[in-house]
Amino acid sequence: MSEEKKIKLTSSFDILEEAIKTWWKHLSKFIMVYVWSMIYALIPLAAIALLVIFNSVFGGGNQAINVITALLSGVAGLIVAYFAIRGQIGAFLLVKQDYQGQEKEIFKASAPWFWPYLGLSLLNAILVLLWMLLLFIPGIIYAVFYSLASYVFFFEGKRGLEAIKSSRELIRDYWWPIAGRLLVLGVFLWAIMTIVSVPLGSLEEHSLPWQLYNVFIQFISFLVGPITIIYSYRLYKELTNLKKSS
């Protein structure tokens, strides 16, 4: 057994505790990055709302209006998704800059990262899906191997397959420790969202309170999302330091 394999990673609970403390300390900055993404998304969101109102008033049985409304709504939805992804990229950049800088500028800086990040995310998903098509277990194995590709992308500047290969190399010899730590993180987030979702069961489905509470659940999901980024970054940083010292 190599010296590198003898070194143990920090326990998942210690990493989680540190991630939560860091998240809480810088929560306002994460929120402001997300707020700027929502501000830029307001125009397409307003367009979607107007299209829905227009269709309900004038659409009726008019097939042409229904089709045009659906197409325009789809375009507006893609624009909203674009800014939402940029908000997520902004959260990565905030961690990359050690939580320094103005949130608006950080969000603006997310633009050139969008297409490479989207490409990496799609490639990662496709590769994991292909492994899943072989058997479920290989899909799980390689999902863990590829789990740090985004961090290689943001913190080392590697793109696409190169970032995915680097993630696999980082996790090699540490698959089980990383898998266990990701499982702990997943259970923690699942527990939070399960507790938050409990009141939803007492509301009438598709009623206004039900819809509003679903929005609240999505809001909580956005709020706790950076914990995943901070936690996984700690794993990436620790593995990187181990590889450098080996």
C-alpha cells in the first residue's frame, strides 16, 4: 500500500460542520449573486407571465396562437435557465475568489464560463448515463469518479474530458472515502428538504397555497445549494493537496 493511500481524509461530519459554518458566514453573498441572476431573468419571466395571460384571454381554441405562445414561452424559459445557471456559476466563482469581491461583478464574470460549464455538465451526464446503460453499479462508480470535474474546471481551468479525467485521477485510491462523504452530504440535504416539504402534504394539490409553498421549497433548495459547493470544494482541495505531497 502506498504512503498516499495510508493518509485518511478529514471525516465527513467535520467537513460538513465546516461547510455549514462557511455557508452561514457568507450566505448573504451567495444570496446576492442569486439575486442578480434573478434580476437579469425578470424580463423573460415577465414575458412568460404576459404570454400566459395573453393565451388565456385571446388564445382559446386558436391553434396558431397556442403554438406561438408555446414557442415564445419555451424561448423565454431557456433564457431564464441561462441566467439560473449563471447564478450557479457565480456561486462557484464566489468560492474561487475566497468570498471576496462585489456580487454584481462576480455574476457578470460568470458569462464566459457558461458554455464551457454547460458543455462539461452535459458531457459528464452523458458519460454517467452511458455507464448506467451497461449496469447500475458502474454508473454509480463513475458518477463518484467524475463528481469533482466541476472543481477541476473552475480551479484548474481544465475543460471537458480533460477535467473529467483529472477528477477520476484525483479520486483514484480514494473512491470509497469520497463515496461515503458524498453519501453523508446527500443524506443531510435529503433530510433538510424532507423536513421542509412536510407541510406540503396537508395542502390541496395545485391550490394557490400549494403552489406558493412549492416556490418556498425551491427557494430553500437554492439557499442550501452552496453547502454542496463548499463541501465538495473541501474534498477537492484536500485530495489536491494529498496528490501534490505524494
